[in-house]
Amino acid sequence: MEKELEKIHLSALYATGKLGVVPGKLTGDVLVPQSKSAAHRALIMAFLSGDIAKAKIDEKNISDDITATKTALLQIKDALRNGTATEESPLSIDCKESGSTLRFLIPLLAVLGIPSRLTGSGRLPKRPIREYEDVFSGSGARMLYEDMTGLSLPLLIKGKMRAGEYSLPGNVSSQYISGLLMALSAADGPSRITITTELESRPYVDMTREVMRGFGVDVVEKNNGYYLSGWEKPARSEDFEVEADYSQAAFWLVANYLGSSIVLKNLPKKTAQGDRAIETLLSGLMQAGAEGKDFVMDARDVPDLVPVFSIAAAATNCRTRIVHAERLRIKESDRIASTSAMLTALGVINEITEDGLLIEGKGASEDGKFFSGATVDSCKDHRLVMAASVAATVAKDTVWIKDPGAVEKSYPAFFEDYMDLGGSIYGINVG
């Protein structure tokens, strides 16, 4: 009953468009939600194996992004069974605000040969997908933009993609590579993907390969790319358990770095998740602060960590430079600009650089606080909402966050867990 009341109160606060997080450190145990990245991949591979239910998704805490992928796969299943999608009447799929859903579905629909019309909302229509255009050339499938507004959506998929040799750049988004690998596992014949530039966010491709291996498909890395034999088809007899998410655990780990005492009960000890690097980054940052040295965070493989890691950097007595973060400009918000604005609101001196941020960290004030009370514009970006909430644990006054409901995109139970750990939300105090 108490949990239901929490949800009702939170929904009411979300509706106001603003939420106040009261300063105070957090204590207790928390179960980290499932990896969103792994869940997308598990759902697709389970679908290709013939039973989407093989991917065990926590339905009580399912995020908007995972809902978008699951809903789309169920639509595709119905279209395949009933033969209802035609070029004159294509299957209509709303990817909501999920970049993973969009980039994974494009090649999947092409390989399956399902005429489709893809739409989305928020910043999704502005996020790049044009790297797929060269892939589609000569593949048997076509990508057609519905208008000339310069946006990527609505997008029409027609024709059927064949197994074969394809090339992709590795410095825009690893999701292109992951999407193509999963889709081609269902094609007839061997396929090879050549990476034409340095591969960024490699851990996400490694995760894709690991999930595919869990469904009986081995992806071999060789000659600047990846190879699929074509004869291994997705199959699995047992349920696939989706592991806990290091990108969400990072918020609690940074809260601990700032002085909270949170026990994360279910983090995997062995994982392909690149965001596990948060532990190494925090250790290195602490050492740099103790020695008074500058610290460099290379965001090339871990871009999702930047907003919350910037909070840790701001509370450390050293200068931190975040580099190779250019791709953050095309996330749910321009995360370089929005993270900088969040830090400025919290009283942190920082500077936007060509490829990231320069943060002037400092020690705590006499009362043990690192940040000023502030109003933070989340820009409807889930990771900004959670990063600002973590900063609030050691702020001098309430931190107000605009559009707090953005957490529904990846971690719907974030504020419920926050309150269970003793945190206070304006209007609610269950600590």
C-alpha cells in the first residue's frame, strides 16, 4: 500500500513538471534495475528465436524504451503471422524516444522483408540514422524519407535485405553495428561487416555478441570487422536472464562517493557492460583529488556516464577534463550543453570544450556541502534528472528539477528507490 501511495504522489509531482529533492545522504540496500541495453538485445534475439518470452523482463519496472522495443516486436510478430504489411499499407511502428529501438529495428525489418513506417518523438527524429543508407545500397532493401524537412523520421522501409558484405563507420554509434549483427543472424547465408573507422563504444558491440552467443549465434571478430556464418540461427531452450545495469548503478555509486552508504545487491561481477568502468573512474578520480593532480575521463566508450560522473568530478579537489564526448550532443538532450548548465546551476565552475567539458572541482564547504541549492533544467533527459538528484544529497538547499518524469525512459522506480533509501522529495518524506 505504501509503495502505491509513493507512485501516486510521484505521478502528481511529475504532472507539475517540477520536483524538489531535499539534501540528505542515502542509506540502505537497493536492487539495480535490469540493463536497458541488454534488455533491448535480449528481446530481439528472443523474438528471432521464436519466443519473445524467453527474454525475462521485469514488467513491474519496465522502462519506456524497453516498452517501445517490446511493443514493436509484438507488432512485427502479428504482421508476419497475418501477412498484413504491404508496401501500400506498411506496418506502422512508433519508436517513441528510443534511439536503440529505431536503430535496431531498421535492419531487422529489412532482413525480415516487412514494409514498415517508423516514427518517433522528442529528439529522436533528429538523431542520425543516415549511416544505414550506404548499407542499404545494393542490399535488396530501401530506406525512404517521407518528406524533405531534414528529419530522419518518418522513415519507410521497403524490400528485403540479403545476407552479404556490408560496411559501417564505427565512430558515430555502435548501435548501427549491433542492429545489423542481430538482424543478419536471421538472413540466409554468411555475412561480414567491415568497420571503416576506429570503433567507439566497443563494449556495446561486445555486449551484443554476448547476448547473441546466449541465443546460439557466434559472431567472430576478424579483419577490422565481424563475421556471421549464416548457419547458426537464434535458438534457446531456457529463459534468458537480463543482468543488472551498471549505467543505472552509477548513480548510486556516485552517491556513495559523495558520502552515502548504499549497498547494491545484484550487480554482476562479470559483465560485458562498458559502464562497469564507473568503479575504476571513481577510484582514479579519488586518487587524483588526494594528490592534487588533473584527471582525464575518456568518454569514448562510456558516454552515458558523463552526467553523473561530472557530479563526482565537481565534488573532488582537482580539475577534470572529459574528452571524446562529441556524440553526447545527439542524445536525449545535447548532453554536453545540458550537463554544463546543470553544473553551473549547482555552483560549479565549468567550461564546454571542443569534445567535452572542463570541470573545476573543489572540496566541501565547512558544513560538508558541495553544491548550492538550484533549479536544474533536465531538458527532459533521464540521466540529467538522476545526476541532479545525486548532487542534491550534498547540496546546501533543495535542488529543484524540471521534468523529473523523464526517469520513466530508463529507470521508472528511481525516485521510489531514492525515498526507500531515506531520501526526501518535496512533499513526500518517507525517510
